[in-house]
Amino acid sequence: MDNIRPKSGDFVATDQKKSRSLAGIAGIVALATLISKIFGLVREQVIAAAFGVGPVVNGYAYAYVIPGFLLILLGGINGPFHSALVSVLSRRKKEEAAPLVETVTTLVSGVLLLVTILLIIFAPAFIDLVAPGLSIGGESVRAIAILQLRIMAPLALLSGLIGIGFGTLNAADQYWLPSVSPLFSSLAVIIGVGGLFFFLGEEIAAPGYARIGGIVLAGGTLIGAIWQWLAQLIAQWRSGMGGLRFSLNWRIPGVTEVIKIMTPATFSSGMLHINVYTDLFFASYIANAAAALKYANLIALTPLGIISNMILVPLLPVMSKLVAPENWGELKQRIRQGLLLTGLTMLPLSAIFASLAIPIVQIIYERGAFDLEATEIVAPVLLAYGLGMFFYLGRDILVRVFYALGDGQTPFRISIFNILLNVVLDYLLVNAFATPGLVLATVGVNITSMVIMLAILNRRLNGLPLLEWSGILLALTGASFVAGLGSYWTSYGLDLLFVDTNLFFQLLQVGLSASVAIALFAIIALQLKLPEVNILMNRIRQKFSR
């Protein structure tokens, strides 16, 4: 498949052991991520049923901004730590891995331990910085958020360790455990909130127990992250990829290369996540906006996370081996494949989320303390997330191309510009659309990022077939629009036929309407005769034939 063959003794492949195929890796990652996302969805359902959109969840949304930002930024699969380690380790011998990983771990841990201490000491200041609107009329939410931030502060240290584990294990050709390990965090929260409900019953959402609920929610999150890291550490040690040994040997081959890729990539991805802070800054002045963003984001990220890992995880190592000019033709094909697979998977999902936002939210969350009023708050936000799914993943595809080329500076510079753009768009769109405007601002930022990165890659790689790609994506967008209309009118027709709106009807409504959307999109997409359609269809047939 690749034009560059690793030498004998290299880490990625040896004469005795061949690397897994792209399809095999994608299947493992997809299944593991699906399991992890299901647990994440159940976690949010448990939280919603227990606390609704009240002070516990709103406080948690603000308290989790910085620890969660670090956990997603540094500890996430496809994050800068993961990408840097995979890029470097995949080109080195196995015996070089352990000392390299241990040195990187020591350096990262020292920095992030200091961050953890600062978060604990200055928690009130950080909460006021993230959510200034709480100091005006949300003192109870503010107090809970400060307490939760102090409990979750060690996530700063754990995020780096988890990210290193992701990259190291993937470089060791282990994909199952890294992809499934986030379920430990969800499971810890489910057990914690479930235990609290066992003792408090229906009183769990009462204002008098808000502080206890906040402690349990934050504590479960911390315990889950510790659990996730320990599971990775054991697998890493057993693979001979290093343990907890202290090491500061800068002369180890590859250390400076990892730092060179990791540092700008971290700042670049960090600039993107600063936009989350900007969104919550404006959200703090809107009642229940933080909780609405949290619930809607989880629904959108569940399929997005599964599909993004399936596309990105196997694609990065392949692109990293195609950076030589003589391999640019195949590199361009990989870029096209990534973008069109993104369109074929994300655009029909956009149609479904946009047309079925209300029944989807009702099915997932509407029980316990989460009532119809809460649904009406969350559904418009989900619709806005749905509109931007292609651009969210498309941007990530292009960022990974720059990482494969060893360039972390360009995405970083683009991200700096995007911070300013996001502030402007947040201000304009919040005034026009309230909470959904925050999501639409992010969509605008991602569109701008894709345009800029494609322009730069077009120049750097001696031309890309941008007109051809744009025409295909425009056709797929039209197919998504038709699919959305079909889904909406199917749902509307079922509403007219049935008076009863119980859970069974809602499941029938969403199932049939979503099926119509997928069928319409598939019919139109098949007419385009794209190789990527055949790849996707063959993969689906393989899954169902097993």
C-alpha cells in the first residue's frame, strides 16, 4: 500500500510481524470507540435524569472547562501528544521506544503538576475568568463550580499521561485498549451518581443537595481518569514501551523531534479549544446555556467521535510515510479520501440532526429531572451542531496532513487568527440566535480554517484538484439537503398520524425518518460513482456479513 517500506528492525513493521491493514485498524478503533461512546451517552443520560439543567450541571460545565480542555487537548486520541508520538515512534526501532517515552513522560509530568497546583490554589479566579456572568446572578452555581474545579484539578496531570499512553500504544500496534479506555471515566461517574440516587432518591435534584451532587459528579470524573491512565500504563509496560521511570536524557534519539512536533501542535490545538472558553464566556450570561451546550455536544460527538477515530487513526501513520515529493501523488489521494469519507458520513448525519433534533433529545434525555422545557432548550443547540459536523471533522483531516508533513506551525498560526474570528462571530451570532449562535460561530471558524489550510496545501503540494473536490462535496451537500427534507416530512407525517407520543412512538419516528434520510442520501451519492462510496459500502457489507 505504501511506497516507503520500513527497514528490518524498524518499530512499525518487521519481517516477522506485518502491520495491520487500514481496514483492520479502522474496524478495531470503530468498535472500541462505539463501546466507549455508548458508555458516554449513558453517563449523560444518568446525569440529565438526576440533575436536569440545574446548578450541578451548569457548575460542572464551567468547572470542567480547563481540566476538560487539557484532557481533550493532551489526552485525546488524535491529539498533539498522540500524533507526535505516533509520527516519531513509527519511524524508530522498538528498543529506542521505552527511554524516549519515559523522558517525554518526565518532562510533561513536571509541567502539568505545576498546572494542577495552580488550578487548586486559584480556582475562584479561574472560574470568574471562564464565567464572569456567574458573579452577577449565579452565586450558587459559582460556588459549586469552584469546588468541582479543585476536585478535578489533577486531570491536568492525568491528561498528559493519558495522551502519551494513547500515542505509545498506537505506535505499538495496539488500538483496542486506547480507544475503549475512556469508558472507565464514564463508568466511574455512572456508579457515583447511581450510588447518590440510591441514598437520596428523588431528592437528588433538590437545591439542598446540589453541593453533594457537585462533589460526586466531579469526584467520579477524577476517579475515572485515574482508572483510564492505570489501564494504559499496565499495557504500555507490558509492551516494553516504558513505565514510570524518571528520565531526563535529552540525548535520546527522537526526544527533540517529539518536542518539536508536540509543542506547536499543542498550542495549535489549544488555540482551537480556547474558542470553547470564549463560547462559555458568552454562555455565562445566558440562563442554562452551559448545560444545553454540554448535552447537545455529547449527542453530536457520539457518532462524530466514532467516525473521526475510524478515519483519522489509521490515516495519520500512512500520510506520515508519504511526505517525500515523489509520494505526493498518493498523499493527495489520501487527502481526497479523508475529505470525501468525511462528507459521505457526516453530511447525512447533519441532515438527521437538523430535521429530528427535538425527538432525538426527547429519546435520549427526557426523563426524571429533564423535562419538556429542557428539551426545548437543548434541541436548537443540537440542530446547530448538526450543521457543522462536516467542517469539524474536515478541519481535523487537514490538520493531520500538516502534522504528517512535520509542520505544526501553520495550524498554530491559523488557530491564533481563529480566536479573534470566534470572538467576533460569538458576539454577532449570540445577539441574533442566543445559545445556538455560539455553535454557529464555531462552524464559521471551522469553515474558515478549512479554506485557509486547503489554499496553503494547494501551494505546498504543487496543486490540488480543488475544483473537482469542491464539485463532489457540493453534490453531497445537495444530497444532504434532500435527505433532510425527506426526514423532516416523514417525521411530520408520523406526528399527524399518531396522537400518542410515548417512547415507542418516538423511537419509531426517529428510526423511520432517519432511514429515509440515509436512503435518499445513498441513492444520490451512488449516482456520483465515487471510489470512496464503494469503500464505504464494502466496509458496511463486511460488518453485516460477519
